[in-house]
Amino acid sequence: MHVVDEILSYRQLAESGMAPETIAARFGQSVITVRQRLKLAHLSPKLLDVMRGDGLTIEQARALALSDSHEEQEGVWFGLPDWNREPRSIRAMLTHEHVRSSDRLARFVGLDAYEAAGGAVLRDLFAEDSGTFLTDRALLTQLATDALEQAAVPLRAEGWKWVETALDTSAMFNSGHGRIYPQERSQTEDGEAGPSALAYDPQEMALAGCIVAIDHGGALHIARGYVKAEDRDALEQSRRGEAAEGPDDGEGEEVVAAAAPDAAYSAALVEELTAIRTAAMRVELANRPAVALAALLYPLVSRIFHDAYLSFGTAYAVEVSGQRRDLAGSIKESGEVRALAAWEAMKEAWGEQLPGASADLWAWLLEQPMDRLVDLLAFVTAANLNGVKTKHDHSGSRLANIEQIAMAVGLDMHQHWEPQAVFLSRLSKVQIAEVLCEAGCTPQVVRAVEMAPKAEAVAEAEKLLEGTGWLPTLLQAAAAA
């Protein structure tokens, strides 16, 4: 019996009221097979005729059955050239405006909530995974936006100047916002002594805000303490004022008294004496690793967490400078980059542990155990790592050192990067074809992608490259190292 006759016979039995389980038992087939045959029965009569004449394979029919619309089925089949009627191409044409259930927006909203709101769903009975598509992108976006706004409600009651929502985390990376961090508080709300806890300064909160977004995995991400450019001057003035006032305990007079002897010496002698004193301090400091480590961390941590967005800055006894290259500015869609999100999460974790004010940092560092200081040193050192190669970059030694570091850490870019659409869309179709060849795709498949329109070529190439482990040369060197 021809497969088309089998499909039509199953349809006739189903229309007469017979359940798929009964049909399966009668013909000795699995229930899944019967359900799939009944799904193929939704193909248009024209396509079934083509299939009866062996002009359409069972795999192609399964792809076309993704849509129940005869008009859409025929439009895709007869609209595609003969060489581009692969099942992948058919599915891509039928679903290019839909959202996969594995997409981060779909994960965030949830399939049940989307369907409860009246959203239509397309299910591919023949796909092993990711075979569910949400067809109403506008509704999905609205549901995600509503959920973000709901999550923002309690934040607006905390005393922040602003609370904004975003469908991705790009705003956290590309906005150029400054940051404030929580500070240690040792009193309860009624003013009585209580256990210390980290909390934001209300005065700083009045100049800062929060961003409520969806991360690359589809989870809710709330980030507090962002300072917009127009509020940085006010924050700087506020911190200047606090530093200038200082504690009212008479220490100011003691400082003046201690500094008074300098007036008795010439500038040259003062310089010489302080240089000798510095030499002695260096010897002592070299014999105290814990203190030396704290002294090194003090300027590095302050410049990343406290002084990064303030114009007046702070001078330190240990003179350490770093570039702190902003990586988000070099990435087109930074919110989708897993490695960048992981790095920002590490920074957030440290920011929540450190004192919120730079003035409290030195004492905090001296109190920490060696292993904690070493961990923090590793982080702030990484914050100053710059392996970005720019157009007019002539720093060969820096880039050579990057390769040494990559080898030392055993960097494997397969763990951090995949050839997705955001990368492929930056290539020409010829370059995409070269990538597919390097990944081991057959010449027929490569030619089909190369002949397709750019958007379709990118989408198809992304699917073909999934799981191949292909890396561009710039990343291969690090991975091999």
C-alpha cells in the first residue's frame, strides 16, 4: 500500500469516530505512528497528489505538515526551488515568524501562561526536540513586558529614583551607567543597636535606580544601584560633601598638629626624608604578605567599584594602574553573550560582599583571611585583562601575553561561544559557505544555503552548525592553548 493510501485510510477511520489507539491496534502500528499519519492527512490534496507520484518524500511531507493551512503549505512547496526543498528549509520557511519554546522570552513567560492568554501554539509531531513554536510574537512580548512591570512594583517602593524594565540585559552592559553598592549598617530601623547588615545609602538611592530584565536563560534578573549620566555630578557632590565633613570627633585638629613639623624643613629635605621613610616601609611591607596584598587590592578594588565613574578619583600609596577595558562596547549584542553575563554576575557577587563606601574598604581588607584576599585579587586582576585587538592596535607584546594567559588557564572557547545568528549575520554568504565547508557540511547543503536569501541563509547555517564545535580561527588558538 502506498503511504498516501495509508494516510487517507487512517483519516477515513478517524473521521468515522475510531480512536488512534484502536487504529494502531488494527494495523499493528504504534499510536505515535498513527498520530503522525493523521497529521500528514492535513496536507493539501495537491501535495498528496505530488507525494503519490513520488515527487515529495515522507520527510518533506512531515516538514510541510507543521502548518495546517493548505495555502501556506502550497505556498512554501511551490515557492521553493527544487534544490532548496530540504526539510530544514521547509521548516524554516514555515516558522521564521514564530518563537521557539526554547527561546528565552518563551521560557520567561511560560507556555502555560502564554496559552492561557489565548496564544496559539504550533507543535511539530515529527521533531525530537524544540518542536513547539509560539505563533503570536506580539502577545508573547506583551506578556513578558507585563511580567517585568509586575516584578518592578516592589522595587519602586524601596526609594529608588527610577526603575526600568528591559526584555534583555543589554541595558546593563551598554548603558554606561555608574554603580553604587550596599554599605554595612549596624542599627535597626528604631535606632537601637542590632546585627550589621548590608543596605544601600538612602541618599545614594535617591540618585540611582534599578533595571528589571530577562537574562539569556529566560530568568528574571534584577540589578540595583545603577546611576545615570545626569546624576553622576550630584552623586559626586554628595560623596565630596561627606568626605569633607568627616566625623565630628576632633581628629581634624590632630592631623594638623601631626603635619606641623613639616613646616620647619625645606622642600628638598622633606622629599629626602620621606623617600628614606618610604624605603624602610617597602622593606617592612615586603616581609608582610597579607598587608602587601591588601595594599595592592586597595587601589584596584576602589577604582573598579567606587571611583570608576567619579571625576575626582583617589590617590593611593601603592601606585597601581589598569586599563579596565569595557568589553560590552566592543560587542554588538552584549546581552546575549554568556561569558559576559557570567563575568557581570561575578562582579555583582563581589559588589554585594564589599563595603559600600571606599572609606571603609581599607579596614575591611585588613580583616579578611588570606584565601579571601587571594580570590579578590584574582577578580580585580581579571577586571584589568585586555585581550581586545582594535583596528590600529600595535601592542604586540600585550596580545602575545594574552595567549600565554589563555594557555595557563586552559581556555576552551567551546564552553563560552557558539556560531549563532548574531555572528553569522556579520558574514557575507560566501563566508557563511566557507564556514559550513569547514564544519563538514556536504557541498549540496552548502550550495543550498549560499543560494538562499541572506536571512534564510543565516538561519539555516545556524541550525547546521549547532553541535559541530566549529570555531573561527581567532578563537581556535585560545581553545587549542
